[in-house]
Amino acid sequence: MYTGHTVVLHNTNMKKIMICTFLIIFIFGCSSSEKAKNTIPYKYRTKTQVDAACKAQIEENKNSQARASSNAGNFLIGMMEAMQEDWACDPYR
């Protein structure tokens, strides 16, 4: 009976190389580029557009049924809504 096989790294040096590679990719992947950073507020949207989007997103989040304390799915939905609110209220976006 063939049950398949799993790949197991037996060499500790190989494990260290893989861990370092993933850490480096994660660190540099999450860091923001200085070229991409906008330093001028209201460059892409006017103050009234930012305020309107911010108020609309806050109202939408108030009506949401996602609660951070209920379960993992609702926690993630709550986190996404908080990110959307941050983006809507950000004058640099």
C-alpha cells in the first residue's frame, strides 16, 4: 500500500538556510520603499473627498455585525474594516 511521502529536511544546515531565506523575504517584502511614500497631503484627493470617504467608511463600520471577540473570522473581518477606515481617512493616499 503506497501512502505517499513527505519531504523532511534532515540536514540542520538546510533548515537554517530555509529559515533565513524565508525571514529575509518576509522582512524585505513588508518594508516600504521610500520612493513609494507620498509626503504631500491631499495630493490625490481633496480634503472634502477624504472627509466624505472617511465618514462613509466609519458609518459602514458602525453598522457592521463583525465583533472582534466572537471568532477568528469576525476578527479578521474587523481588522479588514479597520484597515479600510485607515485608508479612507488617510490624506496621503
